[in-house]
Amino acid sequence: MRHVLSSVAALLALSTARFALADPTVSDRGGELQAAAADPETPTPAWREQRPAREWDSSALGTAAAIFPGALVHGAGHLVMGESRTGLRLLALEGAGLGLLATGFVPIVLSGASRRLVGPGAALSVVGAGLFAVSFLADIYGLVAPEGGVGAPLRVAPTLQTAVGYRYVYDRAFSYRHFMVQEIDYRTGAWRLHPSAWFALDDTNSRLRGHVAYRLTGPLPSGNAPSRDGSFLDLEAALTRHAFTGERFATTTGEVAVAGRLDMAHIGPSLRGSFAEMSVGWALQAYSYALRGTTADLGELLLARFGYGVYVGFPGSPRGEIALYYDHRHDDFVAGLKLPGLGSGVIGHFGAEARFFLTSQWGVAAEAAVGSAYLTGISILFRHGEPL
Amino acid sequence: MKRTSKRNASARMGVVALLVASCVACVGVTEERAQRDETVGKGGIAGATFEVVDGLGAWRQLEPGAVSLWAKAPTIEIKVTLGENAPAGWTLRVTNTLPDAVLEATADSEAAPLATELLSSAIRTEKQWGFTLPVGASTLRVHSARGEPAGPWRFALLSDIQEAIDRVQDIYARINADPSIAFVVSAGDLTRRGDVEELERFQRELTSLRVPFFPTLGNHELGTDDGAPFQRHFGRASFRFVYGGMQFTFLDSGSATIDPLVYGWLDNWLAEGRHRTHAVLMHIPPIDPIGVRNGSFANRNEGNKLLAKLAAGGVDVTLYGHIHSYYPFANAGIPAYISGGGGSIPERFDGIGRHYLTVDVDPARGITQTGVVRIDPD
């Protein structure tokens, strides 16, 4: 597992290393981009080139190509549009994804899911699947999004953000349905403290979670220099206590993970305004039963998640972000996917989440996910700390 | 030159989002299968109705005067109701029964047992009887001639055969060589995709086994029509029977979950088994001892919920398949064994290979010993 974490950290570090080479004055909505283009003395980095103008018909053709044959040849949409640099990068990303997927999955199959290989194999498989999915979604985004995207990232993180909300969970195995959710997100320097609590309104179920993260690179709260974009790399740890009082058991989970986001403008100018996320980690769980004669069990959990999202809104207007994601967790409210046929159990869950600030302080968050359960809900957000 | 407008872009992004949203799974994948379980063992023909008590048998043939059944338990009871126009003479063929099985027939209208005649059968685990039934309700009971064991006895657990069906005969030969084994139970994955051809092949191979084979289904049996062929062929996926002072409860976990309907049955079965030695079998274990693999329930919390239920019900042992190796461990304090040694893609580097598990039972003391019989080392 340590090797897997190292590999993923190296991968993310490589991608973020490119930020250090980049011009530090990247601003929102291509402002700096336009400035660079106006100054013939200033060379424009390739990844920050402006997307060529497109006609509607050719754009529609490109979008169609991004779906087919783009589902197989990622980047096909951009290649059809003549944006070969971005198209080839997406194709390379797909190749890397398939390579990682094969590197992880083939040994699992050949070894009969050997206990000695399955941990790193599964982690590589999920990361590979993530790169595969991101390259496909990026090709589509680059074709359908308007120039410059529909939003820009926050380059300064809020110092304090709180959320209170409601979640509906439909799980056929449990009777709870309604939850009140509370979260606090406090940042000081590179540190982030993020406690949260879920309380069932129609059951005794409760989940308390303490989450801490250290930001290696990326947006920090006010008082620090604004970051170049929304990309970040965090080291994370969390402790979660989930009590199923009615079912007479509780789980206690300690976990560590490395999580990163890459603004996709680094891959090509048409991808500006979108981002990819990935995280990999490991958890140790204790299952305790409130029953005489039982003993607590210990179990491990592979943590892996990838997503693709877009920033919504530019400075001076309401703004936020929307993302689709896959999460390999099997221990949360949504857990793993149940499928018709013979494939249930191994795959995690899929979801979508969105945050949108209507003012500089007040916003809403919404999420929906499907795995073993359906989950949906909304939260009211309040933040403080001059986010840009 | 017309630029892509934000309105057009939004419309296209909306279409893409809708496509993604349509790719949602169904959280109720087990519902129809559980409902099909409730219909197993019920049938009728020519003015006669037949119901295997607790669904412990699947009707293979229902014709006027001749019925045949695949048994799911060492002892089965069939409730028969004959109408005025139904034929009086019947033959009953029971496949997958104990080699010394006998038929006991009684009619509600008569005090004395009805006469039955044992007909010839070429297979040791198949019996056929002829008898005459009166109009009205009758009961047919198939059970061991010697009665259930009062002393120590043994059963075997064999799961995850699938593509190794060509090599299964050497496993059966080893089981046949052990006279203390009363029957074999299985945690599923008998086939690769659960189609009729594979199920029939599996049954043909079983004819050499001298004892009956009682399986639940595995996820591979769900590869065809959500396991319906398995249920038509080999009966219920979730069921329970009692033999030799021990209760065997089989749960359908082939979809990495247990259906709420089955949880309802389980509550009753746990209450019944509270004062017996009680084994619970299912294909996919609630919690995989190698957690990062997650060869277990899709929702780990549901796995813990089930284990808490089994622990509260005083279950003595849990038996699983799905993982192609051998793992002795404990879950919620209950001794647990994963034995997926039927030959399908064995787990490498574990030193186990093809195998089956034996469990020794003393009606007075419960489970006294388990053993692993290796067929060929990894």
C-alpha cells in the first residue's frame, strides 16, 4: 500500500510540478491570457494557448466525434477539430490510464485476486480507470464548453466555511431515510480542519468524522499569496465513528490519503474552466458489536476516488463548481454498487456534487450519489475569509 | 463565422449530464429473485396440487400420475391435495436425496400409512416410488430410513467449481471415499454463467456423487436471467433445513447483499435455530478478511448488520465461498470459513489449491472439528 501511495503521490506531484514552471500571474477568465497574446514579446506557454475559434457545424461534428469514436479513442473530438495538441494529450492520458488499469487488473485476474497483490492492483486499477474516464470527459468538455469555460477557480481558499443541510438516503438494508448534516471547514495556513456530523432524524444512526489535511500546494486562505489556479495536492487523515445503534454495531475508521486536483487548462486551452480530481488512500476499521460474546473485528479498506468537474462563475459574480465522481468507498452511506447479474460488490459508487455561492458569503451545496443506496441532499453554506 | 454560444454549450452539457444520470444502478437487484424463491416447490396438474413444505424442493416434472422433484434437504415433506377428477395412481421421483431415503405417505382421511412401492433407479441419490392417493389432503415425507444421526456425523462444503467442472470428478471421488460424510453443502458458483446447459452438465456430473448436494447460488449463477434457471433447476436460493440436530440456513448473497424479504425470513430462522447448532451459509461473505479486495458485500455496513444479527441469533458457524482459497477466521465472534476450493481460478501464493472443507458434528456437543481436504496443492 505504501508503494501505491508513493506512486500516486509521484504522479500527482509530477502534474503539479508543471505549475511551478508556469507563469505565476494566471488570472481568471483568460485576462492574463489576453494580455500575453497582446504582447508579441511574451511567448505563450503551449498549454495556455487560446482555443481556435470554432464554427457551430464543425463544433457539433467534434462533439459527436468525442462520443464516437471518442469513447474508444479519447481526444478524437479535439483531433477532428484540428486541436491536435490537446487531442494527442488526451489520447496519451487514455493510454496511461489503460496501461495502469492493465498493470493493476491483469495480476489480480491471473493471481485469483491474491491477498498479496490485490491491494496495489486494485489501487492501480482505480487510478487507471480514473485517467481513462477523465480523458474521455475532458474531450467532451473541451468541445461543448464555451471558450474560457463557464467559470474560474478560487485562488484563495476561505478561512472558515460552515454547512448545515439535509440528506435523504434510500438504502433497502436500513430503515433510516432522513439526516441532518453539519460541517465546519477551517483553514489556517496549509492546515485544514474539517469536522462533520450526520444525525438521522428518523433513526438512532449517527456518524461523526474528524478530518485534517495539509496542503502541499494549492489555494490557501487569505494572508497567503493567491495560488496560480485551483490545482492542489493535499495529505489527508481522518477518524470516523459511525454508530448503528439500532443494529447493535459501530464502526471506527482511521484513514490516510493523498488527494489532488489538476486544473485541466494544463492539458489544453479548450479545457480551461474544468478540473480533474484523484485521491488514493488506506483505512483501518474496527467493527464493534453491542452483543454479549462478540469480539471486535478489524478490517482494511482501499480508498480511491476520481472526478471531473467544472468551475461555474467568474470573479464578481455568483460562482461555484460542479463535479461528477467515482468513489471506491464501501463503508459510507452510499457504499458499493449493486448490479444486476454477476458483478456486484467490488465497484464503489458514483455521484455528482455542486457548490454555488450566491454572494461572497452565502451559498448552497447539493449532492446525489448511487451505490448500494441512493443519496441526495442540499446544504446551506456560509463562508468567511475573502475568497477570490 | 459563428461562435459556439453559451446557450448551445449549456444545452449540450445538459444532454451529456442527462446521459450520465441515466447510467444509475438499481438498488433493488435482489427483489424479484427473493420473490421467485417463494414460488419454489408449488405446483399442480390434473386436479392435483403439490407443495413442498418450506420450498425445500424444485419440481422438475408435473404430469398426470407422475411427478419428479429435485430435493433441497435430507428430509422433505410434500403436501398433496387431490380433486375428484385427479388420477389416484402416482409415481414420485426424488433426485438428490439420501441413498437410504424412504417414502412415508399418509392421508388425512386414513389413520394407517398408505402403501408405497420402491421402483428401480440407476442413480444412488435418486429414488422413485409408486403409490395410490385418496381424494383430499395427503402428506408425502421422504427421509432417511435410519433416521437422523444421534451420534457424530460429518458434512462437506464445496463451492466455486465453475470452469473446473471437467476436473470435479476427483473431488467427488475423495468425498465418496469418506463414508462419514452425510451430504455436501455448497456456497454457490457451480457454473460460469448459470445457463441451463451448464446447470444440466453440473447435475450430470453429480450422478457419481454418492451423497446429495445442497447448494445456494453464487454470483456466477446470476449471469443468466438473474439466476432464474438456477431456481427452476436447483430450487430456492435462500432456505433452511434441520438434520442431525443441526440447522443449516442458506442465504442468497449472490448480489453482494441480502434482500429485505430474506432478512424477514432470517429473523424467523434464527429464532428457530436459537437452541440448535446452527450453520449459516452464503456465497459472498459479509466482510472479506482481506478488506482492500472487498470480495464481500457491496455495503460494508450491511455486512456488519447481518453479522450482528447472526451473532444475536447464536449462530455457531458461518460458511462462505466466492474467494477461491481457504480462510479460517472469525466475524462478530462467530467462527467463519471461506472455502472456495472447487477449482475456479485459484488464489495464487496461498498454498491451498483445490480443496473442500469437512465439518464434524456431534448432536450433543455441536461442531467438534473442521478439516481441509486438499485435492491438489497450489
